[in-house]
Amino acid sequence: MTDIVIIGAGAAGCVAAIKAAEAGARVVLLEKNDKIGRKIMITGKGRCNITNAKKWSDFSSHIHTKPAFLKPAFYAFSNIDTVDFFESIGVETVLTRDDRVFPKSMNAATVVDALARRISGLKIKTEFCCDAGRVIKTPDNLFVTEYIRESGRRLSQESIISRAVIVATGGLSYPATGSTGAGYDIARGFGHTIQRTFPSLTALVPEHYDTRLVGIELINVTASLTVGRDFAASEFGDLQFTDGGIEGPVGFKLSRKAVWALLNGDKVSVSIDLKPAVPLERLRERVLQAIRQEDVTGANFDKKVRRLLRGFMPQALTAPFAEGNRLTMDNLASVMKDWRFNITGYVGYRRAVVTAGGVSLDELVSRTMSSRNAPGLYFAGEVIDIDGDTGGYNLQIAFSTGALAARSAAEYCKN
Ligand SMILES: Cc1cc2nc3c(=O)[nH]c(=O)nc-3n(C[C@H](O)[C@H](O)[C@H](O)COP(=O)(O)OP(=O)(O)OC[C@H]3O[C@@H](n4cnc5c(N)ncnc54)[C@H](O)[C@@H]3O)c2cc1C
């Protein structure tokens, strides 16, 4: 028997294991992969944006859908604590634009290696290749976690008894990293509601997507989302056209609302303003000037307009822009400020950065991360119905909820 079983050695599970062991609890960490932190390795394009340094008042505006739920966990283990923690285990950090914090090495392996060293330094028992299934509570308030251990070609059914369990199995995104939704079944086993899950921070697929756009990056544009006939959101920054569709920081920020609307059968469109800093009237004047200079006439419009467009956008964009819109001399400026894409789909979990939805917050105690249905059972990380924007928010959610669940579970075991 042990004090705490932690299921999942991702961002939340690793920090939970370290914090629980530091609090004096005996911990067993169960991980179905053969190493810890497989998803951490691919975060921030391999650089790992470990947190965001914004104060809670700003930070919370990037948390969905109930930031108030995260507040106690954030204050128990804040973004400042995250930086201090990683510095204390040998990861130097740097602050970059938009308050993003990275390891100075700009290498996610630095983060994972440091966590692994600390886990082994604390002599935390880590069981790899162990796929946890059912968790049950015995009449004497102990937990039995059943798992399948894979060693070579041999599979064995095993179980472990503990006073408390922390479920840190992640969501459904990037299943290749190990997060395949197992935590939802464990939660359901204790009568928890799973709020509808859907991919977030993912690419939006435009109707008749022109593949010539793939690889083009737009800097400092504004993209606005319309759902049905209503304006839903607007974001300023960088946007990328990829093989998936519209993504990059701006596309990602719009994706949560867009995917939710598509799931509900609403019509969704994205309008890109290529010149957000230039008011429409001034842009019109500049376009008219260019029309005069290039000697664009009604007769040679199609031929000359692309040359003209080069003064207003990256060259690679000119052909898809000219052919994807019904351009006239009169509407050139307004289309540059309102380039509309009907969105007909999105890229699913296989490439979504995060899973929205999950274990219902109403059934968890925000001060402890404990299940209201089963004292001694805790949830941490992406498995919970809480997610953040791109920018280090999601790892901080995992670290904060993992640390708080660990502290609470350690106290529970003592009592
Ligand atoms: C491509 C990509 C880039 C990202 N970049 C960033 C970034 O730069 N900054 C940021 O803040 N966020 C980023 N995120 C999001 C962030 O990585 C996740 O939100 C965070 O890792 C969630 O942590 P977690 O511990 O809850 O889940 P995970 O990290 O998914 O860990 C869950 C662990 O549980 C294990 N597990 C699952 N089921 C079982 C089971 N039944 N038995 C045993 N083990 C199990 C899994 O193998 C896995 O190791 C990124 C995500 C992706 C996909």
C-alpha cells in the first residue's frame, strides 16, 4: 500500500508527484509510456513555453470557461512559483514577448530532464508502461487502482492500493503522446459528469481552401470571427496558413469559439484585415494612387492588379487573394480589410493543442482539487473542464492544479 497513486506522468502528474513527495507522502506514479512528459517534449514547438508571467487579473482572461475555479490553485502555485520551481531544479528561464516564459535553453528536453532528475532524487516510485484502468474505493476508504503492465510482449493485470489517487491523465489531444481520455472513464466511475469535450487551439479549415496559401505567415493582422450573423471575437497578431487551415496565434485564439459554434451547427466565418493599422479611407486613397501609378484600367485590370497588390501584401499571397475574391477597382481596399473565409471544419484532436471540456468543475472543490463525490480522489491538469489560450497558460493550469492536488492529497493522507 502507498499514500498517493498519481495516474499520468505528464505536466500535472510530474509536478504533483514532486510536491506530494516533498510534503512527505509516499507516492507511486503510474505512466503508460516508457518515459515521463512525452507531451511536454513537443510543447512550444519543442521549446516549451512553461508559463505566462501575467498577473492574475490579466492571466485569468485567458482561461476558459470559469477562471474563478482556477484562482485558488493559481495562488497556491502561481506562475512565479513555476519559475522559482524550475530554477530550483536547474532550469534557467527567460521571458519573451507577450510575457511568455521559456527555458533559457529553448529546449523542452531541459524541462523534462529536470523533472525526471527531481523525481528520481526524491525516490518517487515510477511505474512505466502501466496503463491504468478502473479505480475503485473500498468500504474502508482506500483506493484500488487497476492497471495493465506491459513488459516486452507480456501483459499483466496488476493493482495497487492507496489512501488517495490523483488523476492526471490529460485530455484527448495529440493521443500519440498518451492522452487518450482514460481519466474521463475513471471520473465517470465515481459518478462525475464529463462536460462535452472538443478540440481547441486548432486549425480552422476554410471552404475551398486554396492550398497555395499553405506556408504563408501574416504578421500583425486582425482576424474576426462571425458566428451566424453575429460578431463573436476579434484577435490581432500573427496568423499562419498551414496544411490544416488557418492557425498560428490569431487562428488558435479564435478556434475555441469557432469549433464550439461548428459543433452546434452554426455558420462560421473568419474575416482577415490585412491592414488593421490603416483606416479604410486612407487605404482607399493609397490603392487609388497605386492604380494611377500602375496605370490599371478596366481592360488590363486582372493582369496589372497582382503587380499592384505586391505593394500591399506578401507576393505569395497575391494570386490566391486576387483569384479568391471578386476584385474591382472600387472594392480592392475594402477586401484587403475584410478578406472573408467561410469555415467548414477544423482539425481534430490528432493535432489540437488542447482539449476543452472535461471533468465538471461543479463536482470538484477548487480549494483542493478534490472530487465532491469521493473524498481522497483528486483531478489535475487537462482532464478537468478548464483550458487556456496559447501562451503558456495550459502548462500553468497543469502545474497549479497538480501542485494543489498534491498538497491536498498529502494532507488528506496525514489526517
Ligand atoms: C503540440 C502541443 C504544443 C503545446 N505547447 C504548449 C506550450 O508551449 N505551453 C503550454 O502552456 N501548453 C502547451 N500545450 C498544452 C500542454 O502541453 C497541455 O495542456 C499539458 O501538457 C497538459 O498536461 P497534463 O499533465 O494534464 O496532460 P498530459 O501532458 O497529456 O499528460 C498526461 C499523461 O498521462 C498519461 N496517461 C494517460 N492515460 C493514462 C493511463 N490510463 N494510465 C497511465 N498513464 C496515463 C499519458 O501518457 C501522459 O503522459 C501544448 C500541447 C500540444 C499538443
